[in-house]
Amino acid sequence: MSAADVERIARTAYSSGLDTALQFDGAANMIALAIEDVEKAQEQLPPDSSMWDAVDLVRVTRHLRAAARLVDSVADRIGTPAVTR
């Protein structure tokens, strides 16, 4: 795929007025799925794995949850009419 193709697709998506709320909803859903995958991976760690492996997976989950909150926050701000003075 060339750069021109990517630009054409982006212009088409922008001009077609894709629903921003649906895009944020999709992102939030992908984050939720990633959290589930990481939690399953944590449960399936081999008994001889390092404690730090578990710690890292917990940190990954926390970061993903923070990302989900940020996505929700941005979606809320974009969906709210701007305050003008």
C-alpha cells in the first residue's frame, strides 16, 4: 500500500464523517480485550517464572486500564459541546 493510498483512504474516512463516538468505542473495546488477554496470560504463567514476570503483567494491566480511562475521558470531552465565553 503506497502513501498515496493511505492518504486517499484517510481523506475518504474524514469526508464520509465517520462517527467519532464509534471509533472511541472500538478503541475502548480493544483495550478491554487486551486486558482480558493479559489477565489470562498471568493466570497461565509457569510455576517457575520469575516474580517480576507477574509484576510486569500487573503493570501492563494497570496501564491498559489507565488508557481505557483516558479514551473514555477524551470521548466524553469530544461529545460535549464546547463552552464559549
